[in-house]
Amino acid sequence: MSRALVIDTATAACSVALIEDGAIVAEAHDVVGRGHAERLMPMIAALPGGGRADAILVDCGPGSFTGVRVGLAAARALALGWGVPVHGYSSMAAIAAAVATEAEGEASIGVALIGGHGELFVQRYATAPLAALSELASFPPAAAAAAVADAHIFGSGADQLVAARGSGVAHDRLPRAAEAIALPPALAQLPPSPIYGRGADAKPAA
């Protein structure tokens, strides 16, 4: 048997799950907005066996700079302490994998997450098989609307994108650790490094 601990703190949700041999053993999911650092370790400790697993899977972003770093730091520390491997996945891919069946009949879908400075993270995905159709980008809502033509948009920024475009169906959604079970293997084996999706706010002095 192989058990994986999934950690997802890249967005407003603080979410953990244990997945074993393709089945969800246990999960905890709470939309906290902020305070991931205080909530995460108690959530993991409350899982069966204190969350102990043979591997760790962590959401690398994009999303909140702080949330991404909290999840990665915890994943790396636990992996080191337990002597197990750690891999990453994209929050965009996680949403796309979880909702692909909800867009039945649609060859492609758009994912939009609220980013920083009023921008939206956007990416397009084919649904069957699941595969990225565009690179991850961060745009103001109007530019995001122009870049994503899919009828169904999923994510925390879906409402903004659909409103800016004036057409389509918005589905409010955040990544959920347990739904990482739907990720194809190729999309769940990223290096455990941040996917920020946009440049840093701080700029070097001229």
C-alpha cells in the first residue's frame, strides 16, 4: 500500500488529505482566507496516524505568495523528517482535473484564480485527456477575458472574468487537497518549488 499526504494552502483554502491506493482516507478543508501557517499543522496532526505518509504532494501555486510558501515549507520539512519524497502540482491543474467531468461535452475549459494587484491567473485546459492548452499567465480582468474564450470558467476569479467578457458560465472554485486524486500522474510530479505566476512586487533599486 502507498499513502500520500496532500497539502494545499496556495489559495484562500487550507486543505489536507490522505490518499491511499487511489482512495481518499481522510481530509480536512477550510476556507480561511489567511492564517494558513496557524491552521495547517494541527489539520495534518488530526489526520489518521498524524498524517504520516509514504510521499507528500503539495500545491505549488499560483495563488497567495504567503500561502504557497507555507505549504511548501511544511511539505519539505515533513518529507525530510519522514524520509519520504515530495512532489508538487499546480493549483490551476488541480481545479481543471477536479472539474473536467462537470464540463461534460466541452472540449476545453478555462481556469481563473484571483491574483495580486487586481489581476487574474488564467490558463486553458483540454478536458479529455486533461492537458494544458496555454501557458499560465497573469492579466487584468479585461485582458484575461480576451485570452480565455472557453464557455465554462472555473476558479475564484471566474466571476470577474465572465463579467469582463460578458458571456460564459462562471463556477466559483478553490483547489481542494482531496481532489488531487484526479490529477494525471504527469501533472502531479512537479518539483516542489513555487509557481508564482507573476513577477515579485519588490524591484531592485536602479
